[in-house]
Amino acid sequence: MHHHNPSHAGHPLIVVKGLQKSYFNGDMETSVLHGIDLTINEGEFVSIMGPSGSGKSTLMHILGFLDSQTKGEYIFQGKPIDRMEDDELAVIRATLVSFVFQSFNLIPKTSVYNNVILPLLYHPTIPESERRKRTLDAIEIVKLSDKVNNLSNQLSGGQQQRVAIARALVTNPKIIFADEPTGNLDSASGVQIMTTLQDLHRQGHTIILVTHEQKTAQHAERIIHILDGKIASDSRDFKRVMAGSESHLK
């Protein structure tokens, strides 16, 4: 799997300005996000933290093109998304963003290999001849090469989540979104999953993690706290950031 060129690190990948999201039910308006301003650079590992109902998952769904904002601007790789056509957005969804969810979302009774290859079957530019190598590479990155032919329901929870990470990786996306990825796991498996995400970050992937657990969030180098639909704090751990930038220079 080719690594992203670290020289791109520091370019704004995501810029949101005055982002608002409301849900409407008849005349009732429920405001979930009100006035989010945020920049995420290429190569960052960011945790979005907050209690349930704070709006953190809604924000992730908007950043990941699963939902759209009610007001405000979202600029992705320098281009406002409201100027993008549907087919351009579809290509971004298929090629540049990937998701890992709390519930793994694997296809049951299907091999690890067939679960991981899935996004490549819909990928607009990766040729069929490359699919097998990419699939096996992604499975190797999450250290499950010995389980390639096992069925998903024969695996532990932690292994299933690693399959989901391999599936997210296989398209070599710009951003991996992880929504409570350790939520269904015991703490030892959870630590393994976070270590896997840290390794991917060191290889140049941008990772946006949503969690309500401080311990999980601390694996990131930047933690954004969301409360009641607004950013309450946004802090970087400079020790971690420096360690991260040194690993790019090696």
C-alpha cells in the first residue's frame, strides 16, 4: 500500500466555517450543531469527544459526506462541497473517506478476504488486477494474514474490528473516520484497535476518531471537545505532535 507523502502534511484537508445542523419534524426544529469552526490538516489524528447527544456523531457524518449541513460552509481539499456535483461527491465517498463503526458492520458468515475486498468492487479507478494484492496487503497491516479465509463469525470482537479497519484501508483513503471503534470491545482488544489506528496514522493516514471515552481519545494528538453542539475546547498534545513529526522524518 503506498504511503501518503508526508510533505503534504499540514495542508488543510477539511475547513468548516459556521457549520450548523438542524433536524426538522413538521414545525419543530431541533438544532444539533450551532456554529462549528474547524480546520483539520492532512496527516492529523484528531479525537472528537463529547457526551452522547453533544452532536459529535452528527459532525462526523457531515465531515464524512454521510449527511449535509443546514448552514455554513464545508471546504474539502480546498473546494466548497456545495459546489460539487453528486457524481463528484459519490467519487469522494468511494475513494477518499472510509469508516470504522462501533458495530463492525461485517458481512456475517463471509471470509475475512471477501469482507475486505468489498470496497474495491465498487471502486471507480482501482483495476481488478490490483484487488487481490491490495486486499492481502490491508489484511497484513492489521496482522490477520493467518485468518484470511476464516469466516467473520469465527473471529473475536477485536479481530472483527481489525477486519473492519482493513476494509477501511483497502482503498487507501485520505481520511479514516472511526466512530466509537472500541465501544463493543473489552479493554485489551480496545487498546489493540487504538494501537492499529496509531500505526496507520504514523504511515500518513488522517484519522478522525469520535468517542466519549477519555482513555480512547488520548491516543490522538489533538482532542476537540464538543458540548451542546459547539466546540468547548480544542487542544493539541505537543509531545505527541513532535513525536509524530519526527517519525515522518526518519
